[in-house]
Amino acid sequence: MATLLDRLKDSLALTLDHFCPHAGHLATKKEDSFPSYMVFADYNNSPGAQFIHAAADMTISDILSSIYIPQVLQSFFDHDRVINHDGHTLSLLSIQVTGLVDGIFIGCSKNHGMVDGTSF
């Protein structure tokens, strides 16, 4: 598992070289001369994208056997229930690799202000 995690982290780092705003967070700049606000991705003053390794004592068939989406799947996504504005304090991209008894689940959470479903 350690080798896989290292490779995934390296791949993420290489990808973020090409998509660096996704490694940032949202910032807001107020223009006083003309009352307006500008929201932008600031990747210069950010801790970067999140990469999390977690473990769950369940199997792939525990997840796939139900005709409904199991409630536990929400915990496989770091930014579950996060809204766009939270990008001011949270990372814009979070990858969570959850080790299962017989496999892995990779959950990707993105701020909708950066991408939509078709571009992700």
C-alpha cells in the first residue's frame, strides 16, 4: 500500500504542475474605487491540495451489494457537505484513498467554483 500511495502522491504533484490553481484556495479581493469583489484561486499562499489515507473495515462487495448507495460512502470523500464558499478556508481539491479489506476506494472532492461535473 505504501508504494501505491507514494505513486499516487507523485502523480498528483505532477498533475498539479499543469493545473496549479487547483492546489490553492479561494481568495476575495475588494475593489474600493468601484464597489466590487473579485473571487480568485490563490495558489501562492495555500497549503495545497489535500491527500488523505484512511482505512475502512469493509469489503468491495459490502459497498456494491446494495441497490442503494451505502451511507458510509460519504465518509470516503473528505469534503462531503462542503459548499463553494468553504474554498476560502479549505483546499479546492482533496483526494482520499481509503483502504478496504480487499481493495481501495479513491474519493475525489473538488470545489464547484473551479470545475463542474463535465470538466472533472
